[in-house]
Amino acid sequence: MSEPLIHRWIKTDCGRAKFAELVTRKGVLAKLRLSWFVVIAALRDWRLPPS
């Protein structure tokens, strides 16, 4: 089984756990928060090696 595509951008274990938590939330503000989190996490993890 392959990893989800988002794991290419979010590389830390804590970031992946937070992503999994945010995905389960419902509502417009929750989706906005998720989008914001993905952008910031991808920028922070950009230089890390793939895990």
C-alpha cells in the first residue's frame, strides 16, 4: 500500500498526525484551517529529506 500523496509535502510525524486530526473536522472554518496548515507545513518541511 502506498503512502498518501500529502506525505510528499508533510514529512514530520507530528505534522502528519495534526493533518489527520484536521481532516476529520467539518465546516468551512475547519477546511480553511486545514488549507492554511498544509501550506505552512509544506513550506516548513520543504528542505527535509523524504521519510
